[in-house]
Amino acid sequence: MRALLQRVSEAQVVVSDQVAGRIGRGLLVFLGVKQSDERIDAEYLAKKITGLRIFPDQNGRNNLSLSDIEGGLLIVSQFTLYADTQRGNRPSYAEAAGADLARPLYEYFLECCRSLCAEVQTGVFGAHMDVSLVNDGPITILCSSGR
């Protein structure tokens, strides 16, 4: 499982001209699921993301976690995080899980995050989404469950 995190001062997802999810200060998380992922990957990544100390403390040092600042999570499914661009000009998504595996793991990841964070907003799984954000920092981090 792979997540691209962006520390934001605000972010939102719009689907069919309707706001699906919106947060203020927090993390925008693009989540990709690969074929070999399991529930343990979702659990690990949810704990890692909510515990990362990437928010500034009173001295301006990145020493606080999402939980410490009571920030929000906006989680967007994104299979393209598993794009392979090694051959040719058309990315291959062979490593990415199909919807039958990815959707339940995505939903389990949301459940894990909701147990760790008070505010969890989402996009719409499999939909075309317009994502807008104000990247704070900028801070963008790629995390993996490591399996």
C-alpha cells in the first residue's frame, strides 16, 4: 500500500460539481493499493500517517503529529500511484489492485484512520475527482507499508 501525503492548510474533492470532502489544516492523502496488499498494510499505514511529526510546534520545528494539532484527513483513492513507466510512454498499472480488492482495503484504511483521527473526509472511490489544495510548506511525503 502506498500513500502520497501533502500537508495542507485546506483541501477539497469535487465530484460531479458536488463537494465530496473538505478539510482545513491537515493532510491530503492519495492512497494506492497493490495486488498483494492486506489489512495489515492498511493498519500500518494509518498509524504511520497519523503519527508522523510533520507539523510545526511553537518554535517552528516539525515536531507535531496530525493528532497533536487535531487536523483533518482527506483521503482519495488513486491507483495511479502504482504506475510503472519503465517501458514505453504509456504507464502500466499491472501492480495496482483491481476494484474488487482495492475497494475493501481502501474502506478498511478509512476505518483505521477514523479510529485514530477525529476528522476523516474522502473522495469517491473510482470516480473522476477534481482535487484542490493549498500545500503548506510545501511538504509532500511518499509512504509505503513496506511489503
